Amino acid sequence: MHTETVDLLIGTYPADGTEPGSGEGIWRVALDRRSGSLTGERLLATTTAPSFLALHPSRPVLYAVREAEQGSVSAFAVEDDSLNLLGAVATGGSFPCHLRVAEGRLWVANYGDGAVTRLDLNEQGEPVEDPAVYRNTGSGPNPERQDGPHAHYIHDAGHGQLWVSDLGTDEVRRFTASGPNGVVVQLAAGTGPRHMTTLPGGAVVVVGELDSRLHVLRTDGSDLPLSPVPALAASVPAGQPSQPSHVDVGASTGTRNLLYAATRGPDVLAVFTVSGEQTLTHLSDSPVGGSWPRHFAVVPAEDDAADFVVVANQGSSTLDVLCVQASGQVDQVHSLNLPAPACVIPAR
């Protein structure tokens, strides 16, 4: 990135106590890469429960889930200072929560019933009807969270493979363009796999939302999984939630050996160093500035020596900006009120 500012797109949930469709939508804010300040917040589109967003890699098209019982995906044309609805397509599943564009197709993880949906895209990047819907079976030992399949995240593992975490069945499933292609790994019962990211050495980290651990997987299929690492250093009092949500790696030259993991409940950002292909060493746990960090974006600072981590704190209805140094030191530098943010991505 060579600009002093970068635009961020924010997906939101309904405000507490309101039904989906009560005014939530897609926002845009500008991040100053020198100071970390957020300005110019603007609601670009009002749409129901757009809890996750994804951009087409080459077309000016933004996709947003409609996280509801009858799930759908909306496509918006990104035109200057506005979003214009191109259309919406049903996902064939319930409560979609994640999107991934890969090789000309839009893939959707439907949390409610665990279905994974593949939508073909036309030349303009619009999803077409008649999706392919792939369902799963199974459950886990947590009766409240693992009563059945719950697809949660779609990771591009390269080599034409997509890995899908299923929180309900403790699996990471493999997909190719033609559909399901086996199970990458069956994690320990009660893990509750959620989000994933690729480490600098090529291994993949999977967040265990239910066991509050980070699980390192090798992409060559050997020794899966490796020993899990606690998602945060401090212990959490019994009966209190500790639910890791999002995980990502450093983006600047000075932080490319760092891993960031946000945990809801304690509401902290944990920072780890990555050595070798898969060794994680804990550096720090720092408050995220708000409550219930659902997602975050990592943007390199202008000097390319540190990162700004922009956290979508759903519970406090704030976007909070943390500056992370190569040493693992974390400082909060800005906070912006925004209704129930759930996802934050750089506009380009």
C-alpha cells in the first residue's frame, strides 16, 4: 500500500434487541495509515444482516451475506462513492456467515445448517441462480453449539483447494471446484473450528472457538494436527466465555513473523511470533478497546514497520484501532462508534 489512507468496508449485525432488517447495513470509513485514526464514516447501503463481506478479486463488485434463516448473498456494484445493488441469490442454506471468491466462483459457509454453497459468477461478477449446495452430517459433544453441522469459514489453501471449518462436527473439510473432496483433519471432540489463516512458513492455523486454542496444520497432509497452542496466556475464570474468533498474520515488513488472534469474552488481541514453519510463541495479550471482537483487518502502517489492527467490536458497537509493533507491543490509538460491526475488510 502506497497511500496515506485506506478505505475500509464494514458489515454489521442488527442492533441489540432489534430484528434483522431494522436498519443495519454496509459502512465505509477511512483509516489514516500514519496516525491510525478513522474518519468519514458513511452508510453506503442498508441491507439485512450483512455480517460478512468479500470483494471480487478483479471486478468492482462487493458481496454480502444475508445472515438469516433463509440465507442469501447480495452483489453490489462499487461505483465511486456508492454501492448499487446488482441482485441477490439464495444460498440454499441458513444463516450464511462467510464468503470466499475463488477461481470465478463464490463459495458460502452457511452456519445454521452447515451447508456449503457454490455459486457461479458471470463475466460481470454477478452470482447466477441454481447454486450447488453441499450438506454435511454429524455433531459434537457440546449440545448447545454442536447439535449438527455448522460451516463457519472457507480458507483458500492453494493448489485448487478450499478448506472449510465445521464448528459442529470438529472437521476441516476439503473442497475443489467440483465439490467436496474428503476431510483434511478430524480435530479433537469439542474443538469447534472457526477461522483460519496461512502462516509465513506455509502451515495453516485453525482457531478452536470452543476449546480456546490455536491448531497448527501442515498443508502436505502429514502430522495433522500438530500440538494446539492456548489462544491467550491468561486463564479465564470458570463459567466465563472464552471464544477465539478471528486470526490473521502481520502485513508490514516489520511484522510478517507475527500472528494475531482475537478472543471474545476476555476481549483481547493475542500476539504470537511465528518461527520455522509452525512454531508459535506468545508475546502479549492486550485489550481490544471494546467488547466481543468478532473480526479484524490488518493494515500496514505507512512506515511499513508496524500494523494497524482494526477490530470490529460487536458488543460495544465500536471500531477500535490497535497499533502493533514488531516487538508485540500493542497500543490502542483510536475508537469510532459504529452500530454492531461484524466484519471489516480493506476496500482495495
